[in-house]
Amino acid sequence: MEKKYKVGYTTGVYDMFHIGHLNILMRAKEQCDYLIVGVSTDELVENYKHKTPIIPFDERIAIVSAIKYVDRVVPQVNMDKFAAWKELHFDAIFHGDDWKGSTMYNEIEQKFNEVGVDMVFLPHTAGTSSTLLSEKLAQS
């Protein structure tokens, strides 16, 4: 079956890997022949989320690399998706739909439209997130 995109790209922290992460990677791969995944470095997460990931970067890279839907893993060292496109040349960028309509993503989507890259929002898996897992662990 021919897929809609040749090269796709998605990013994430992938801390405490869970079913929501797997769903995004699976749904992205269903639409592209080659899926590149940017895994946020510990420093980047500390800068924009103001917390240190529970799982170290090297281990998060190893986990994501082992997923059968992933063809290549790269470090995400900043939030500049357009710079990533200049380096990786993807046809589509995939994100969870919980980001849809945000100011940041509206601007990114407009920039990508100008160069022919589709921004594809995939359904967010309700009821699971690394934040929720962290909160549950803190309560036990």
C-alpha cells in the first residue's frame, strides 16, 4: 500500500514511555515510508518544561530506537521544527492534536505550508501521559 508521505518527522520527550507515545509513532508510520523521531535532550526539557526527565536521554533514545515503527532517531536540541526540516527534509510533521490551535503551532504550520510540508495532527490518547504517571508515582 502506497503511503501518503515519503518522510515523516515527529518529536517528543518520551519520558516513561507509554501507550500514548506508541500510538503517535504507530499512526505516524501508517502515513509515511520513513519515520524520523526527534527525542528531546535532557537540557531542552529542563529549559522549556523546567524539570529533569525521569528516564535519562540515552535510555529514552534506546527505547524509541527499538520501536518497530521508527526508522531513525535524532536528538532534538531545540524547539525549532523548521531548522529540523532544513536538515532532515521531511514531507510531513506529526504531532498530537492536543497542540492543535496553539499559537506556537499555528505559526509553525504557516511556515511549513509555504514550503509544502504538511502538519498532521494525530489523536491524543486520553487518560495517559508521563505527567499523570509521575503524579501517580508520587502518591504511592
